[in-house]
Amino acid sequence: MSLMNRFVIFVAVTALASPLFGQMQQPGVPPGFNYDPAKHVNPVITYVESKDFKPSNYKDAEAAMGHSLMGLSKETGSLESVTVADLGGKPPKDLRLPVPVAFYPVVQQNFKLVEGGTLILHSLKPPKIQGGNLPSQGRSIGLPFPLPRRGDPKDKRFGPVSPPEELEIRGLPGLLFEKEGTITVAWMEDGIYYTASSSLTRKALFAVLDDLL
């Protein structure tokens, strides 16, 4: 059994056993395939592929996600484009899960920064377990931030990248990946998963993240 499936089964069992599971908003990583840089936008969001993102606009993207989108002040940056990856609520093909799960659209916002450089922000609601046998309908499903384990190199949720650092993002528990001059951070805020990627320095990137509203 793959590492990914072991984690998902563990979370599913926890959901069935604990009535509080759906109320918890602990940070996590959405279920998905092992990260492949050639296919996926970052190591965290892997249930959709880069090719799945289609042009959209702010209003339609916000409606698709069912939640308000974050943005930057004009002093920090401007929104250049919005795209959405939507699987129609269905799990991606070949992603084996032990319970039925509904997947929500992923919104990608591309910002041009006043001080130079860009920021790519992804936003998504956590996938939800479906089924009337659960304590209540639609439990959120996510994984505790798992670090890659030694063993089969193909059995890594975060793929070929180095293990992430665990640190605070906007005052919340998060992850930081760094590879070839690009930093990707991930965190969960108000029940929404966010990832942000940029070639900025850490100090500059965190200053931009603090401006998100």
C-alpha cells in the first residue's frame, strides 16, 4: 500500500470515529497524487494538473470556489490573471480513495508585484467525505503535513523536492518548499487551503503574504 493511501485511510477512519473531525480546522494537505513537477502546480495541490486550469475572471472564480478570494493592496501588487481548475466535484481518475470524496475547484491568481517579481496564489476548499453514515454530511478531509519518508523514492507525497520546513505562515502553521530559486508556502486559513509561490526572497515574500486580505 502506498504512503498516500495509508495517510488517507488513517484520516478517513478518524473522521468516522470522531464527531469533532468536521469542526477541526487543523492545517493539512489535500489528498492527491505524488507530486510531479511536470504535471502539478506545486507539491501540495496534486489532484489537479497544470493543464486543467482554464481562463476565468474574479467574479466567476469566486463563485466557483464558493468563498471570497484574497487580494493584494494596490501598493503591493495587481492581479494579472485568474484561472480555475474544476473537476466537477469528482475525484481525479486513478486516485484511489477508501471513501467517496467531493473535490472543489482550485483558483489560481497571478499577481504582478510593485517591487518587481510575481506571486502565484492558489485557493481551494478542502475536499469533503460524502455519505450518510458519517456523523454529519460532508466531513472535511485533509492530511496532517506529512514529511517524505525514507524508502521507495516513488512513494512520496511531495515527490522529488526536499522535505519542507514547518513554520508559521501569516501566524498559522504552514509549510515552506524551496527549489531552484522558487519558494512555495502552504497554509490553511478560515477553512481554506492556500499556497503561494514566488522567486522573491523569504523576507520579501512574507511581507507580500502579510498584505493579503
